Amino acid sequence: MDEGEDDILEDTLKAYFAQMNSAMKITKLVSEHGDEEELSADSVITGLVYRLMIPMTDEDMKDSLDEADRIINEEYDLPTPDLDSYDEKETVIISRNVKRNNCNCEICMNARVCLSNYHLHEPSDGLSQVFKDAIDNACIIHKINI
């Protein structure tokens, strides 16, 4: 790969990490406002849908891009999962709708509107389409309807 291709790949990764970082901030807020003890799949999906459909503010974009830079430029020692201790259980997944919280703050209300209009959303660029496809695939795998 030449230097130009490296820059394009790094910029794409940086944009993706920034989107994910911002989506996880929304996820955390939605989870807290829904009185969840820990992040749920519903809150994660809500955060991802919100970030896909509502553009970041300039300040949020700067913060998220700075965090993405930090992630790209630092090395991490990630723990190796102990696969021998993994207890495999048979799980039956029943199709269901994504759960929405009842909080009336601006972000939670906008998140509910985004979930209601998600099926009408058409991404404006390739990266947004990849983001939407990932949400759709996760919902198919986990049988969650938006």
C-alpha cells in the first residue's frame, strides 16, 4: 500500500472509531436514563441508530476524533479470553422489538424518534451505509426489530 492509501485507510478508521465512540456515549446516557444496571443490547442499538441519524455537533466531533486518534496511536494489551471456561448454553432467541426508555430529555426523545423513523433512513455516504448495514445485521442475528 502506498502512503496515500494508508492515509485514506487511517482516515476511514478514524471516522469509524469517532462514530462508535460517540454512539457509545449516547448508549450510556440512554441506558442510565432507562435505569438499566448495565448496558443492554437495546441501548446499544438505540445509540447506534441515534448516531447514524443525528449528526455530531462540532464539539462532539472534535472530542470523538481526538479519542479515535488516541485509540489508533496507542497499543493495548487486551486480555486473552479463557475459552476453556466458556460455558455453552443453548439459547432460544425470540423476535422482539427494541425496548425504548420513557425519559423525556432531548436525547432520549430524539432517540425514540430515530428508532421510529429508522426504516425510512437512507444513508448519505458509503461509511453511513456500512454503519446502517452493521445495525441491520446485528438486529437480524439477535432477532430485534427496530
